[in-house]
Amino acid sequence: MTSNFIDYVKINCVSGNGGAGSRHFRREKHVPNGGPDGGDGGRGGHIILRGNSQYWTLLHLKYQKHIKAQHGVAGEGGRRSGRQGEDEIIEVPLGTIARDAETGEVMGEVTEDGQQIILLPGGRGGLGNWHFRNSTNQAPEYHQSGDSGQELWIILELKVLADVGLVGFPNAGKSTLLSTVSAAKPEIADYPFTTLTPNLGVVAYRDFKSFVMADIPGIIEGASEGKGLGLRFLRHIERNSILLFVVSADAENPMKEYKTLLKELKVYNPELLDKKRVLSISKIDLIDEKQIKKIKAKIPEDLPYVFFSAATNQGIDELKDLIWQNLER
């Protein structure tokens, strides 16, 4: 499962060289003083990043370490321009960011289907000698060589686009929730780290509305120090509108788990704490009303929350309502 989801690749990209302009003079039987007619060279091919909604991973680029665009073709006599080098288009899933591997600078990000970003432009084609004729030099020898293309190591990093990101410890019930409210079929088992890659599901809501929910691998205390699966997959909730915290009702201290999750998020990226948060307490079929009241007493007043059970569907509609209310604000 892990091998099929690739969200980070580093590739060497080279755009095409521009073709040289032509140094050529007319040679026609009845034109004794044929002038310059050298054509222009063609532009080198671009390296282009293009969004494709049919992709959800960078797996297709995992073993493609070098991507080169075609060179432009040199110009010819008769003012014929050389052919433009073919662009090299890199198809990527929506939510992909391109960075300069050396400086870390963001070169662009793709968020819409069909959106195109020129990462490396091809070299400009050279001008033929026809352009350099004038009254004092009617037979110019000069013509331009084409400009060289560019070469750069580029990092492509995928950040899954979703409205709601699930945050919780392993076995908190995130995958079960996603499978209950959507058609997604994440692996579910009674051992930690069942979810090894992000899973997406479209959640149907009232009046034909819907929203996208993403389940990422569970966090554990010390994840920011590399324990468990670490924080690698947290990039996938950086674009989410809402963070839905899922803590298990039968945990020893559910609110302590919530605070631990907040701490790990803060270490990874403090800006994540500025996002809207909704607290959901799962597996309430495993506790009684007295325990529910005890948990409620410790929930901050300004934190929206809901209790639910994916096993019995209790509270599922209320959870959807709460999410939608926060998405609309």
C-alpha cells in the first residue's frame, strides 16, 4: 500500500536549447544580387507542470529521474524558421508544489485540473541574417545562435486537497469514520498504523451537497521527534479548511490526547493551530452516560464538539452538520 502512494519526488529537468538562426543568401538564376534570407531558429521546448485530476499520487514519476525537452531546430534559407522543440509536460495530481531543490524556493503549485506552469522555459531561437540587413550592410554575415535551455533539480511535493483533515492517534477510529461517511475503503484493523498513506473520501451531505475528507496516518506522542511514522504526512492537512480531531471515548484521558495532538501539530507547523478545529469523540458505544458527562466537562467552551459511534451510526448526522456549519463560515 505504501509503495503505491508517492508524495515526494526529486527530478532533474532540462529545457531545450533554441535553434540557431540561419546565415543564408538567395541564390536564384535571375536574381544576380540575392540578399540575405536566413530564417530564425525554433524555440527550445519548455518544461511544463500540468494539473491532472485523474492522478492522486506521484508514483508515475518515482523512477523518472531525468526529464528533457526537445531542442529547437535551426532556421533555413528562404526565411524558413526552424521547428520549435516539443515541450515536456509533467502531469501531476492537484495539490502538487514545485520547489527549487537547491534553494527550496517555491516555483509554483497546481490546484486546478488543466492548470499549467512553465517551470523551465526553453531557450530562445536565434535570428537569421535576414534581420540584420540595412542600407550600409546589405549582405550581413551575422546571425544569432540560439539561447541555451535551463537545467535544474526540482522537488515535486504533493499536498492532498481536502476540506476536512482527520487528526488523531492510531486506532482512534479515523479510518472507520471515513469508511462510514464516504465510499472510501481504507484498511481497518485492530493494530496501530493501519493507515499508512492518506485516504480521501467524498462525503455526501444534505441537498446534494458534499465535502472531501482526508484521513492521514495517525500521530503518536513524540511524532515530532521521529517516533512512529513521524510527521511526514502532516503536509496533507496544511490545505484543509477544517481539522477534525478524533479521540477515542474509551481512552484513559481523551482530552489529554487532544492536547498532545495539538502539541505535535504546533511543533510541525504553528500555523496549523490557526485553522478551524472540530473535536469528535469516537466509540461512544463503549462508554456510559456518566463517562460522557465527565469528558464534556473538560472540553473548552469555544471548541465545537460531537460524540459519535461509527459502529452504530450514532451522532454521524450531527457530525456532518457540525462540519458543514464550520465549512460555511
